Amino acid sequence: MIDVLAPFRLDGKVAILTGASSGLGARFARVLDSAGASVVLAARRQDRLDALAAELKNAVTMSCDVSEPEAPERLVAHAVEQRGSVDIVVNNAGVTTVTPALRESAEEFRRVVDVNLVAPFLVARAAAAVMRDHGRGGSIVNVASAAGYKSSPMLPQAAYVSSKTGVRGLTRELALQWARYGIRVNALAPGMFPSEMTTDLVDNDELRTAFEQSVPLRRVGREDELDGILLYLASDASTYVTGQTFIVDGGGSLI
């Protein structure tokens, strides 16, 4: 009998997760932990990381801002020091500014790009060096966004859209460069899901209704609806998949 669920297990694997302190990141941590991974939780808020780690079976934490120049290297070094290696990276940390472009400062734009695009590159690069050296390959999952495919008149966010569009290109390029080492690089692109970043839209009845009418499935996503795609991309279930971005947006990008 074929055990079709076995490839989805993460037993014995070490996973770095950025942006782990709340929202989708906290959910991703629980998914990775439930599948058997040892999870290295990274975010700026240490108190939230500690509370989350206490819920999990096998987790360590590191408080850091991944947009700071030395933070990605330190994070990967911490994972190796605490758990011996790195097998999985989930680049989830992200920020946005909902500001019309004519009023968006260069500093605001640069900050979003640093967190959403530069930091994932630096974390992935540091982890890929470890994966290459240990010779077992690995999986890097970048969290992009459906906003990288389609802009919304309700959400003027030039920096966010630019950065998340860049994540798609970064994913494709790193996948091509690192395939020789058995390192797979993929991305998932969520549509509208409840999180700290989307509170202003999701909790506003008028805006939420307008958004839901623009989505074929007529609703925002539930956090559990990313569990399967995350686990698929992180695990050996997707060992012949690399360079791809998977949109999970209720069909919003179709229209």
C-alpha cells in the first residue's frame, strides 16, 4: 500500500520561518511543527515568539529585523548553531504602506522593498550556502502575493506591489541558479487573508464587501487554506517542482 502522506512529513528537518510572530506566520509555524520540523522562529517581537514557541513541540526563536544588513546571516548561523543545519526556509516577513504613489516617500518605498525583497534574497542566499555544503539540498519558499499579478484600486501600494512582483522573479532566478545543488525555490502568492497587514480592509464591512464581490469565490481566504500548499512546497512531496509561484486567491487573479 502506498503511503501518500509520507512525503509531506518534515521529521528531522530544520525550518527557518521569518515573520513568525503573528498572522499567517504564526499559522505557518504551527503547520511546520505539526508536520515534524524543528522550527527556527524569527521576528522582531520576542514576547510573541516566546509565546508561540511554548505552544510548539520543537522550536527555537531569534528576535531580529531581517531587513537589517547582518540579520539574515546571523539568523542562519543561529539555526545551524541550535539545530545543526537548515533544510527549509519560509521567507514570510513582509510589510506594506497603503499610500497613493504621489504621496509615498522614497524612504517608505525603500523600507518595503528592503523587507519584502532584499531580505528574502539575503536569507535565501545564506541558507543556500549551508544547504549546498551539507549536500542534501533543501526547499526555499518565498511568500509573494496575488498583488504581484493584479493591482487593486482599493489598495494603493506601489512599493508592496513592486516588491512582491520582484519576489516572483527572484524565485525563478534562484531556482535556476541553485537547482544544481538540489535546492528548490518556489513561492506561494496569497490573495486576501486575515492578518495584521490586512486588518483595515478585512475589518471594514464596506471595503470587505467590495473586495469579496471582486473575487469569484466571493470571500476572503481562511488561514487554514494555505496549510496544504505550504506543506507541499516545503516537503519532499514537491521534489520535482522548482521556480514556480502558486496563487491562492479565490480566483481573484482570473478577472
